Amino acid sequence: MLTRLQIDRTEPFAEGASFGEAGAYVRLMGTAYGELDPHHTLNACIADLEKAPHNAHGRVEYEMDVYILQPADGGSRTLLYEVNNRGRKMLLPVLHEAQETSPGALNDPATLADAGNGFGFQRGYTMVWSGWDPDAPRANHGMGIRVPVATEQGAPIVRTIRDEFIFGTRVPTTRTTAPLSYEAATPDQSQARLTVRAREADEGTEIPPEHWAYADSRSIQLLPEGTGFEPGLIYDFWYPATNPKILGIGFAATRDLVSFLRYQTHDSEGTPNPVALSDAEVGIRAVLAFGNSQSGRYLRHHTSLGFNQDEHQRKVFDGVLTNVAGIGKVFTNTPFGQPYRTGTQHEDHAFPENWLPFAHAPQTDPYTGRTHALLRGDGFDPLIIEVNTSTEYWQKGASLLHTDLEGQRDLTLPGTVRLFLMAGTQHGGRAGLTPVQGSGYHPRNPHNPTPALRALLVALEQWVVDGVVPPASRIPTLANGALVSPDALAFPAIPHVQAPNQMNVIAARDDWVHPEPNPDAVYAARIPQVDADGNETAGIRLPPIAVPVATYTGWNLYKAPYPEGELCDREGSYLPFAASRAEREAAGDPRLSLEERYVNQAAYVKQVEEAAQALVDARLLLPEDAARYIDEANGQV
């Protein structure tokens, strides 16, 4: 439970600027202190909690950073909790389309520019963040939690674990050393092993001990000193590690903070709840949660572990909106977990992320015969909206949210769940992306899905508060032919473009330290089918996809010096149409040119207006965002 919430700073936000009917905001920064009963039923799932030091009451203590943006006059009384992503607040750059004016500015929002389009402020949300990952980067106002280290009756725990380093995608190329997830228990190189390989499926080649060394207890380097790790290659390092933090405490800490803010007027020391209406009434009408990527996986994990019920048998979150989480959870509630890992075809492939249950509806594992479902059915499950992009279908097995594990049958979704494909979008899609070329063979996909995310958050709020049923799921299905295997993808023959012939394999794995491929334990994920332009036929097709000027994909392929032909991390591709018929025919491009599609500017704008209005009518786009699309169209083609 949370024992004390200490607010260290209370300041006007944006110099007291008013946000419509919600009025002015204040920002509050502080620390929450809590303790956990290791014998409580709801805490029993926390790995190694019984190995933590106890206080005088037999409890395990923690403390975490807390940040609140609160309407000065109460606002709508809807609390929106965002799980931070590696210490970062993503709510403002994603849903509010705010642009970073200086490093870390959006992690300590203070100005009107930091509010971006003002979406959540105009709606009067009380926005809350707290730390959950003890190793989240703390630079530039990163948020974290302090948790104890597990021991064996007071003695250090030592275990051989595996780290993986890929410079250029997971580790900055500016680093000269490879960071270790845990402290090395000994500098004795004979107890460690370093290998390198070009592709995930390759056997690793041993790097002899004379060609590497510990730089310190938390990093290694190649020898001779100054030798760099090559970008794109996969380096695996096995070593005896020590001092594992009890990472699963983060789930309980989130539960306890949100529960306190929702239900209690004072903490155990008599300090008032800063979001309460008065000393006698909290007055929160609903609690929503938002998670983007890693933090979306965190919320899926939170639900499956039972942390949406507090220790007094009260619901924590009423509604949950996850974005780009795929079928995953977080590699955290386990000894020597590594929460920052995120698996793709090439990177972090064999680390825990995708384990059953995947879906909210029941699925039977063909390899074990066991039936699994993400929802617990205990009366504490939240209403759920999950959004994924094209990339999650290629890289994160997102089709397994709504098919059986053999990829043969569509599931019947629970009435409390909605699923959406954001067509033509890459994993990190948001405002401000440009089609630059990075490690991929093609320019990255700049499509911005956040207008639809805003509409879905409003729909979730209306579902929770007023009981208004949200829009129906929009996903590709097997029944309508919109969900296929990669060899059935009808991608057009665009010059100099090669569509991938494989997707990231989702396999059952038991051992992340010494992973062995098991071709007999692979789950049959599928990908969305495309039209003659290469754009996806199903899902939410925002105006840039419904009335396109390019092909937008959720996949890209690596170019040299990376392993050519493998899927490029979580990037998509942007493949513009030719301007004229003559240009198209000269290039041999089968896709119609802009002049063949749109007779003139007015015709293009009319199609955008129609596409935008159809989405507004379906409650998948807010009217103000539809107007922005029309304004942009007037200057585009």
C-alpha cells in the first residue's frame, strides 16, 4: 500500500494559461512511498518479493517519482494515468503532438508549447505519471522507482545471464563500450563468453578473451582499446551477474498510487490527496490508463497479473488504451529481468516478451493443450481498447490478438474489448516524422496515427463514464481475406522495391539465457493484405491512406552495413507515387500517378473531405482533426 505521498513542488503550468472550460493547470512533483506485504495474495506473483529485506512491520519498502498535471479548479474529474516509457512521458509528444524544444522538456512540461495541441488539457484530465522501472534512464528528468535487491538469506545472488548488444539500433554507435544489464559478479573472464553473428538465425562466432575485457563491472569493451563494435551485428555476452532488483514491485507501486489517488482523501500520515475535491471527498469519476509501446505492454502485463485489483478489492483502472503493444508483455517480473528489451526479427529476438496469454479471448495452445486468456474474469478487468500499426503485425505477432494460435480461425472478441489496426503506419508513427532514410533501404513512413488515437481515447472515456458503446473493432480478419501469410501478400511490383518474404517468427521459448530455436513450437501469426497500391485494405484508414499520395508500409528492409534483407527494426517505408503518367510509365510503376488519380486539387480535397467525414461519423476522428486534414489537403497535391 502507499504510505506517504510527498509533494515537493507545486507550480502554475504554462504561467497560468487557461484551457477552455478546464481553466488553468498546476504541476505537482514529488515522491510516493509505499510498502508491500509479501504474504498478501495479490502480491504473491511478484518474483523474489520474499527475498527482499523487510522493515519492522515485515513489509517491503519502495519509493517512486510522481508527476501530476492537475486542473486548478477540478477539471472533468477524469484521471488519465500514463505509464512512462523508459522513464519518458509519451502522452505529450504522441497524443498532444508536442514537439521537444530542448532535451527532456516534455519530461518536465512547463510551457504552453509543451501542451502541444492541448487535447487532454481541454478535456480537463488530471494527468498522472510515476516511476516503475528502477533502471529507467534518469537523464533529462527521467522517472524511476527505488526497489530493494533480492538476496539469499542476506547473501548476494549470482546467476549466469545473457546480454545482447546491437549497436546502431539498441545501443548508440557513439558508445565505445557495451553496457551490462547487471553488475558482473567477478572480473574473471574465464567465467564469461562473448560471441558475434550477422543475423538472428546464424551461429555465434566466439570472440577470444584476449580480444575483449571488462571496462568496469557494468560494461565490456573490445581490444585493442579503441576497437569499435560493428553496427548491426549481434553480440551475445554470457556472464555471472549479481544484485537483481525486485522489478515486479513496479506493478504493485502503480496499483497503489492510482488506488490512493482514486479512493483516499489522505495518506497514512494525514497528508491530503492532492487530486481530491476536499478533505471529505476525492471525487474522481473515472480512471483511464494509456500506454505506448513498452508501456502498453506493461499495461497488458498489469492486467494479466491481477494488479487491476487493489488490496482492498477495488478496481484500479476503469479503461485502458494501449498503442503499439502487439501481443507482448514486459521482461520485468522475473529475476534478472531486462524491461527495456523489445523483440523484433533481428533485435532482442529470444528475450521474453511474447508469452501466453496473448489475446483477451481464450486461445488453446496446440503444443500444451492449455487454454489461456489475458482477461481474468474476476470482476476487476478494465474496458480495453488496443491499437496496433502495420509494424506490429509484421514484427510483434499482432494478428494473434484475434485469431487462434494456428492462424486458422478468427476469435470472437469479448464485448469489453476493441481492437484496431492503424493502417499504413509504422511502430513509432506520430506528428513530426519526415520520410528520411535511416538504416532501412527505403525512406521511413511519416504517417501520423494520433488523430485516431485521440478519438479512441474520447470513446474510451465515454464508454467508462456514460456507458456509450465504442466503435466496433477494425482489424483484418481471415474470414474477409484481409489477413494472410507473407507468401500470399499481393504487394505490387514497384521498381526497386522488394517486399519481405518473411515476418518475425513468434515462437514458444523457455530459456532466454541459452535460447534454442524450436521450429515445432511456432505460432502462426499473419499480416494484413494490401490493395493495388500496396496500402492495407483493413483497419482505420485515415485520409492519407484512404486518399493516398504514396504507399505506406509497416515494414522496411535493412541496407548495408546492416544485414541486408532482414526487417529493419520497427521502421516502415514511404514509397511516393509518380507525379504524372509519363513519369510512371517511364519507371515501370504499376501504381497510378497523382495526375491519373486526382483530376485537380478540388477533386483531391473533396475525396479527403469524404474520407474524413466518414471517420467522424464512425467516431474514429474528432471534428477538429477532420478540419486539419482538409486544411492540409488544400495545399498538398
